[in-house]
Amino acid sequence: MNLYLSTYLFAAILLALGLPFAADAGRMEKYAFAFLRSTKAAIVVFGGSGLWFLYLLSQLGEADFGNIKGILIAVFGIAGVLAFFYLDDFLSVRGAAVLGLLLAREFLDSAFMQEPSSRLVLVTLSYAVVLISLYLGAIPYRLRDFFTYLYEYPRRAKTFGLALCACAAALVTASIFY
């Protein structure tokens, strides 16, 4: 993925997340809280990110893991399937955290060794996604606490959505200077 594509993809993701909060925060509340423990969302997000991780693991060379790559794929694959049965609480949040880490990896890889300093907007936001993903992956119920805080006053959710849209606008503006 090149720098332009990753920047615009990241901006599109931020817009897709931010616009519903900014436009109609009250309507989004129901969906935000439903996502936390949704089995369907867990299958899509955790299953998809798990398959993506297994694919990336299968593409690693001999120097990375030697002869145990197949064992690692089997162990992580079985662990991913067992998570649906034994770790199903907030599994969609954990899946979103894994997806955030995998996307941030792609965004950071596209910006690696690129010349323009305006790429640092992409890099900074990517590292913010890494931090948030690591935090929510370890403590997924904190997203529920964040949504509770966010919807305590309706203006907070709208401000959050506008902040995500502003980050998307910053990415698009930075891409002009590539």
C-alpha cells in the first residue's frame, strides 16, 4: 500500500466512525453499546482480524520462525476459535483492537522511509491507534466506560465525532503536501 492510499483509507475510516457520532449522536448510542457484546460483530471483527493475522503469519519467511511456523499458525488458529467459546465477553472490542493494530501496521509500513515530513500526521495518528488498541485489547470493558462517559452529556458524543472528522481532515490536508 502506498502512502497516498493508506492516508486516504485512514481518513475514510475516521470519517466513517466520526460522521455518525457528529450527525446524530443520540441515535448512535444504541449501536455503540450494542457493539460491545454483539456476537455478530465479534464474528465479523474478531474472526476477520484473526484470519488476517493468520495470513500475515503464514507469509513470514524461514528466518522469522524457522520450522515452527505451522505450529504457530495452528496454535493461534485454535486459540482464536476457542476465544469464541471461552472469552466471548467483549470479544468484538478485542477484535476491533486487533484490527486497529493490523491497520496501524499497514499505515506505518506505508510511511516508512518516505521523504515528506507531512507523513508524520499519518504516523502520529497510527501510533495513537496502536496505544488505544493495546489498552482496549487488555481492558475491553473500558470502551463501555468510555461510551457511558460520552453519552452522559449528548454534546460529548457530537464533539467526539467532530474530533474524528477533524483528524480525517488533517490526514487529507497532510496528503496534499506529499
